[in-house]
Amino acid sequence: MSEPDLSRYYVVLCRAEEAGNLLVHPTKPLLYMSFFRRGQGVVAYNLATRQIAAQGPTDERMDRLAFDRAASEVLVASPVEGRILRFDAD
């Protein structure tokens, strides 16, 4: 298998975020970020407008993100507190 040709790709935006986990909304131009080491909270970033669409507080040291399509929620694991936080994805 040959290596992909990445020469036609270019960076359109750089942000100084130290996100630990990323999750893309399945139908909307939203990128969700959680932070494990230096930051706290969950951030929804609109890829179309290149703006932060929403932010929510969380426990420290958030881990994995998952999307629940049935409930339209972003689920965030909190291993330190032993719980899962739920955020409205809309």
C-alpha cells in the first residue's frame, strides 16, 4: 500500500487548544473537545464559522467522549469522579 499524498492539503486554522479528546458531530459542523491535563470543561467548536459555539463546566481530568444519537447528547467520562456527564448536543 502506498503512502498518501498529503501535499495537496493545507492548514486552514490553528488554535492553541490542549484538548485531550475530540469528537465530531455526526450531522452538524461541530467539533467537541474535552480536556484531561491543563484545562477543564467541554467545548463545542463550530467548524463552519470557526467560533466556539458553546462551553460547559466539567470535573477535572475528563476522559473519552461519545455521541448518543437517540438522545442527541455528548457523553463525557469522568474517571476521577466515577461518572458520565451528559451534554445537550444541539
